[in-house]
Amino acid sequence: MTETAVSSLNIDKLARQLKALANPKRLQMFHLLMAGVHCNCELGEALAMPPNLISHHMSILRDMGLVDVARDAVDARWVYFSINEAALAELNQVFGAFFAADRIQPRRPSCGPQGAVVPMTDIAMG
């Protein structure tokens, strides 16, 4: 991905998605969903959480578009959660592009004794 493409990323969207996933319970839920569709009770049992907390956390992940929800066609009380695969692919692409090591470039500081090109390792150390 070019630097222009990276600079045009929706940084706010990426930050909101990462914030949603930064909660340990939501990250555990997302991890479980990576193995396939789960119902509310399976998630609650696996995480030792009551249904209302599962619903709360899943609502946040749904609002970010990371998770899909479906109700059982026969008994609507049953709710099934799954990963939104298109959103996951987009998140992987954006995350990979944003944190790509080849984006790191030597830079010429605008201040300092001579404004010389300073390797980032020297800046971090000093």
C-alpha cells in the first residue's frame, strides 16, 4: 500500500475498532467467534458471563461492524453471532498497511544543531 493510500485511511474508524477490541472480554469473544458461529449461551458459558453482559459487549462489536448477528428462524429467542468476514478482511488490510515496517523512513528533523538525517533508533535512544 502506498503512503498516499495509508494517509487516506480513516484513522478514526481504525481507532474505534481497535478500542472496541481492546477490551479483554470483547477480544476473548472475538477470539471465540474466529472458531465459528456461537450463540449467546455458548459465549456466556465459555466466559463465565451473564447473558446481559454478553449482549452488551456484542452490541459494541456489532456497532463497529465487526460481528454479525442472526436470530433463529424457528425460535427468535436464540441469537447467533459470527465474524463479519468482509470487515475482518478490511481491518487486516488497514492494520497491516498502517503498521507496515516499510513505512518507517529516515527523517530530517526541522530543529536541532544541523537538521541532519537522524536514524529513528538514535532518536529513540537519546
